[in-house]
Amino acid sequence: MPLRLLKYVSPYHWLIYALETAQNKKELLAIASALATSEVPLKFEYKLRIAAVLLNLRRDLKRKFGMFVIFGWDEKYREKYTDIPDSTQDIFKKHHFNIFSESETKITSRFRKTVNFDGAILIDEEGNVLDSGVFLVDLNPKKVAEELYPEKRGDLSDRFGFIKKVHTRHLSAIAASYELKNTTVFTVSEETGDFHIFEKGKIVYSTVRKEME
């Protein structure tokens, strides 16, 4: 199926097409397997579409970059949890689009414009991309770790199960997946290029093999 026709097909048909033909087929299949038992009630095919876009960026860019995406965003969280120190980074605020509104190539191109931004991309439960460069506040990774893993010791990276030490983006992301109920959160590490998916304060997928054992 030509990419130019993907905008006309349902997410379900895109899912079949992607898993059969994507250049990132192996990784997408692994992600699909990891998300198959998800307890977060968001559309499975939307999660995979977001993952596919981020995998495309990892493959296509010739340098490392950071990315932080929250899927399942609810506007009730905005007042408490967000701040935008640089409004010029919110390039999607007045130009919303759906992650299935165009071909995967075009959606990837849109996301590529944000790779130098500091904050998060916000996507609602229907796959509408609302904002970029959003700075999240009042998340408490330490409190989340204490609630979920009271028996574990060490720094926050260890307590959440990261093999490699992580910093603000990943700790905020994994805390967001717990505090912002029914969200799926995606990150790409600017330092290592590692790709993660978090739900309910836990790592549900990682390109760091030992984190999935």
C-alpha cells in the first residue's frame, strides 16, 4: 500500500500494514507484544503509531536527540502540571493534527521539528496532537518510587528499574505515567538514544535489553 494512501485507511488497517511492512518491523512487533497486556485503556494501534514515528526518527536522524511524548493527555491536568517557559516551542498549539491524519512519513516530519525542544508533546486519547515543548511541573518521582517500590533501595534510576542512569526527562516521564492516570508515555534519550515506554509508573518497553528481562 503506497504511503500516500495511508491517510484514507483506518487505524486498524494501518496496524496490519505496519506490522507486515515497516522498516522497524522487528521493534514494532516487540512493542506490540509488550503492550498486548496493557491495563491502560488507550487504543492499541495509536500507541503503536506513536512508537513507529519515534522509531523512524531514531533511524533517520544522524545524531542523538531527546523526545518526551504523553499519550492520553487530559486537559484537567493542564493547570496543575504544566508550564510553558518558551511559548515559541509550542508549534502545535494553534495547529492540532491527528496522528492518523497523514502518512507516517509526514507525521514523522512534523515531530522532527521538535527534536531540539525541551518539553513534552501532548496527545489526547483520540490521537490529537495538542502541544509541544510543554514543561511539566509538580511531578514527584521520589514519591512515586516510594509508593510503587517501597522495598527497593538506591537512587531513583535503580528503584524504577533502569539499568543505565537516567535524569530529569526519564524520571519525569515515568512519574507522569503514574500521576497522570491512564496515560502511556514515550521517551527517547538524548544521551544514549534508548527508547522507552512507561505505563503506571513502570517500564513496559525498553531498547535496553536487561530492563525487559
